[in-house]
Amino acid sequence: MTPPADRATGQGSGKLILFGEHAVVWGARALATSLPDGALATVRHTPDAATRLTLLRDNQTLAQLAPDLQGGPLEQALATLIAHFECAEHGFDIRVDLNVPPGAGLGSSAALATAIARALATLYPSESNPRRIERAVEASEGIFHSSASGIDQAASLGQGLIHFEKGPPARCTALHDIPAFTIAICQAAPGASTATMVQGVTSRRAKAPERYRQLASMISDLVEDALEAMRTQDLTTLGELVNFNHGLLCAMGVSTHSLDHACHIAREAGSPGAKLTGAGGGGCVYALAHDPAHAQRLVHTWQEHGFQAFFTTIAG
Ligand code: PMV
């Protein structure tokens, strides 16, 4: 097949889970949002059949590798993505600029996969590309997170807020009626392996199934109450729900001293609510802000404590 273009770009969003991580794996409802500009991929054909990926963040090279089904997760993910586009006879020079911290629970792997898949889909136009992109990202995420609920790629492929249930069948609803609100995000510690964190919760859940059934039901209810609070712009109630979900994640054993500390710092700086986001064991915390100026103050306060932080506006 002769490709119509020599070079294409693709964008993938990062993601942030607002409510429901972990419980979403065993069927509870969850709320997540895409984070724009998670990853930007530029894919060029090379004269030879060799493919190389350069992964950068802030113009610093994080990794340089070639696709290999026997290699590490990144190599395998790259090989899988390319295989979905029936273009194995071509070689590619792929550059991915990552704008979210890798391995911190902000969906860097799904953003990277989405960005590359979209660029390959532009190089190889086909009617089946929307579904091919989804399948490629799903397969790539399966390599990074063995028991993934699918929420990462749903948020990364979507735009804005989503309501998600794993199913089967998975149900992902884009929420268009939520007024904008601002959150600050900080990386409290290096991220832990999602698979390890999910396995830890799975074994604790196996010992206390009824307690965990109640937790899942509570979290599903929190999600519906949070939606109502978002719709009515009731930040106080929303904050209480955010704090409550953090408490439930502590009960599941996935918070750490750093994550709790970052939450306390934000609450003491006036945030109505703060919680860990993603698999826990490290990684990130988000905090509700009253407005962008308050979010900027939360970012400064975290930075004074040595954390990297930024803020963003969430909207349906
Ligand atoms: O990989 P992370 O940190 O974004 O966590 C994913 C969220 C979990 O609920 C823990 C796992 C999943 O697949 O939903």
C-alpha cells in the first residue's frame, strides 16, 4: 500500500479520574475528564523499514526505542499500535512529546497510544479508522495495565467530562451540561505500578467481599451526587464528596503519606476538597479551587512544599 502522505501528527489527551478509581474495575460508576494536550505524536516515513520512537518531555529525551513484541511495555505497545494499521512493511520515525508526567496516573500511556494511533490513521486513511484507533489504544493499554477498566482510554479518546461504567458492555457518556470549574493538580510522589495497586486491592477485596461491595455501591452513589453538585455549582458539597472518596481510597489501602499530605496542604489552603487520582501508591492529587486565581495559589503552595503542580479548567 502506498501511503498518501509522508508525515502526520496526532494528539492524545491525558486523563484525570475525578471519582471512582479502583471501584470502577469491579463495576462501580466513575467520573473522569480528559486533560488536553496530553501527548503530541509526529510520525514520518523512513526510507528504510526500521521504526524508531523518541519520547520527550519538556524537550528532554525520556526514551528512544524500536517496536519489539518481546521488549518492554513501551516497545510492545508500539509494535501493537503499528500492527493495527497494516503498515508493518513501512518504517517510521516517531516523535512523541508528552505533556503530562509519565506514570503518575494522568493517563500518559493512553495519551501516547492515542496520539500515535491518530497519526497512523491519518497516514493510512480508512473508513474503519475510528474503530481501529479505539482497538489499537485498547490493546496498547492492555499491555500497560493488565486488568484495566478502560476508563483511561475512554477519557483519552474523548473530550471533556465522561461518566464511565466498565460493563460489559462498557458505557461511556460524554457530559455536556456541566458548568466549568477549576482544579489544581500536583504530583506528590513518583507513581506506582497500576497493575500492582489493582492486585493489592483485589486481594484485600477477596478477604472482605461484602465490605468491598458496600464500598463500590457507596462510590457509585458518590458519583451521582457529585454530578448533581457540579450541575448546581455547589462547590462545598462537591468538596465533601471529593474528600469522602479520598477517605474510601485510604480504606482500600491505596493512599500514602505523601498523597494524604498533599491533600491536607490543599485543604488548609482553602480547597473545598482534595483526593488522590488514579491507582495511588504515589502519583497525583487534585484539589478543587474556587476560581483560577485560587488554583494558582494552590499550585504555589504545593510548589513551596517541593511538589510539581499545575491547574486546569474542567468542563462538560
Ligand atoms: O493507571 P492509573 O493510575 O490511571 O489508574 C487507573 C485507574 C484504576 O481504576 C486504578 C485502574 C483501572 O483500570 O480503572
